[in-house]
Amino acid sequence: MLLSEILDVKKFGVLDCEINSISKIAEETKCGDVFFCLTDDKNLAEKRCEIAKKLGAKLVLSQFDFDGCVCCKDIRKEFALACKKFYQNACDDLKIVGITGTNGKTTTSHVVSQILERNGKKVGIIGTNGIFYCGKKFDYEMTTPDADILHKTFLDMKNSGVEYVVMEVSAHSIAQNRVEGIDFEIGVLTNITQDHLDYFGTFENYEKTKLDFISKKHIKKAVVCVDDLCARKAIEKSDVPVITYGIENPSDCFALDIVCDINGSSFVGNICDEVVEIKTNLIGKYNVLNSLASLAVCQSLGLEKDMLARGLNFINPVEGRFNVVNLSGCYVVIDYAHTPDGLLNVLKTARELTDKKVYVMFGCGGDRDKGKRPIMGAIAEKFADYVCLTSDNPRNEEPEAIVKDIERGMKKPHFVEISRKLATNKMLNFMQKGDILIIAGKGAEKYQEINGNKYPYNDFDTVYQYYKDSLPFKSKGRECYDC
């Protein structure tokens, strides 16, 4: 491939030449590659550029002006556009739905994809739980991969016959131009609540980044939740057609006769004047909102009324999102909720599902937004009868220090057990019939990250092992661990 096929050689004042590939990791650069140095750290950038040059890179680009490098101020944008061209502009041949928001991205993408699949469409998914298409699954650490992974995946999907791609679009990916050059058929905005302030600095910066996605720069049409005050700002600012959805406020897509129990939800949906009767295994009013968003998307993609109902009424559960395990009448809910709003929604839903006790067990991720920790502590003690603070992914922080941050928002007695496995066992031992235990924060994750290492761990497996070891399952009574 010629360099001019992926980069404007005149703009950067370089000669056209044959290239082999694109690299973003200095140590993996091969002779004939174009190396894009994406770091914002000048000292680190200089070291990486030198490594790439020594390994034979044909061209080295950096946002810093080093000898033997091409200075590129919009390095991430140019990287994304180059990746798109290198992988044959495959995304232009796919109908791509992008879903952004603090909470609800994974569930909504899962529901949209299943509705499409139930109606005979070939669909790919990119998001928190991994990359899925044509029976294949690939794990990836980031919700929205870097541009090279994205466009390589688009090309593989296209060659495999995929027609639609449903992907989660994180705030980080918008800010870092990872989705630059992708022409999304539809963009969904579920909500905007506090998260990732360790990266964005202020809520206003975070909010602006999310809202920026709802524009013709990225999308052709928008689906926006009117029940969220911040998301509603997108309706006023948007320069593309907007379909609204909600429960509490007038909207294009809304639900009536909502009934939620431990087995799922039912409602009558009005989707832009098409009336559909829904009974789904998704639990809680916030999942009714996710369902409305999904129905609006699929109708916009051309699905008819009966197709919408058929798709949503027969979806599989979303892994790690309000998954209910019935332990002889004691209910365990495993959920990814790791933000104040996410935890609030899960706890309020649990309250509506039982007249018995509600327990919650959670921690907060290390090296991430510390400001949300006391807020989550306050929410937990307000809406749960018993709270256990434990370890999530502490990363490079001490778990005890994270717990102390959470406790700054708490006034009531609570229980602390740093070991997540022991905490789970003790809380399960604590329950009686009809009680609900929320195990929040990790959902479907298969690891726990501690001091830079990832150790195998899964909340489902821990609950199952306890149940297996305790058969017949019996609560040993609250007196064991009362607080």
C-alpha cells in the first residue's frame, strides 16, 4: 500500500512510498511501518519514537517536534483516519449504531443486536463485554477499542457477512478521536451522570464530550432519553433528527402499564405511534428505558411492529446486568453498577421487588474517579438494609484506602470485608428467604486487578461455589454478621 492512500503526504511534506502496516506500539513496529506515537507525555514520546525509528519505521508521527519525526498536532485524529483507510474503509459498508451514556450502553447494545438477530440480520457487537460476531468472541480491555482494532474488526465483520454493528461509544473514545471517520447510522444517548472525573477533571467536560457525539459530525440520526436532564440538552443542540424516549416526560417513544417483578418486565410501548406489547426478562424501570431506546433504534432501521415485539420478547439475559440467581428463595443479583446512578437504579429496583431485606455488597475501582466513592456510600446506606464494603478492582491503590473514601459518605453501621470472596460468602450466609443481595461493580468480569496483576475472579462463580458447598442451601441467620 502507498503512504498516500492513508495519509495526506502534501499536508505533512513527506514523499510517497510503499508501506507495510500501521503501528501504535513502538516495540512492535516492523520495518516499513508507519508509527503513530499517541502518548501525551513528551519524554515518553521521544523514547518511543526512537525505538520505532531503530526498528525500521518508514515514517514516525508525533504531536511533538522531534528530529526525524513528523509533527502532527491532531495525532489521534490522523491515526483514526489512517486506520480507516488502511482497512479499506470497511465501516462505510456497515450500518453502525453507536450507543453512548454513563449507564445502559451494554444492555441497550445487547438488546438492539438481539432484536436484529431475531429478525434474521447478521450483527456484530463491540462493547464492555467484548467483541462478538458470527459465533466468535474476542475480549478487549476497553469498552471502545483503539482505531486500529476497530477498523480491523470492521473489515473482518464485513468479510464475514455482517450487515449491522452495534457498538458502545465511551466518553474516552470520543475525547480521544477513536471514532473519528465512522459515519454512524444512529447515535443513542442514554444518560449523563457522574463518572470518569479522574480523566475529564470536571463534570462539565465529561458532559460536553458525551453531548458532542450527538451531532452530524458523527451520526445521521439520534435517539435520546428525555428523562435525563443532561441528555435532554442534546435535543436542543442537535443538528440531526432526534427521536426521544422516556417514561416520565412526553416523548416519541414511551411505555404504559409497566409491571416489573423478579422474573422480568411487561409494558405497552408506543414507538412513534406503533403500539407493541412487550414482556421481557429485563428487570426494572431503567431497563424499560433501555428497551424503549432499543425499540426506537430498530424501528428507525426499518423493522416493523411485529418484528420489534418478537425480538424483544425473546432476548437472552444480558451477562452481568441485573442477573438474578435464585438460591432456594434467597435472591442474588449480580450487576456491573459502578457509578452512583447505576447503583441507585439497581437498589431502587430491588426495593420494588421484595418486601424483605435488601443487602448490597460493593467496592470502587482503584485509580479512577475518587469523587463518586462517598456518593455511592451514601446511596448504599439509604436504599439498603445492610451494606458490605469490599474490594472491586483496586489496581494500584490500597483497598482499605478505597473503603475509607466510600465511608466518608456514610453515617450508619455497615460491614467491611476486603476479600471479595469472603464478603460474598458472609453476605450469603446472612440472608433469609425473600431477601435480595446486590453484588455490584464487576458484573461479568472474569478477573480482579490488584497491584497491576489480573487474577481470575468472577462473582457468578463465587456464588455458585458457595451454593455448591452449602447444599442444601440454608441461611444461617442474621445474628452471625449483624451490624
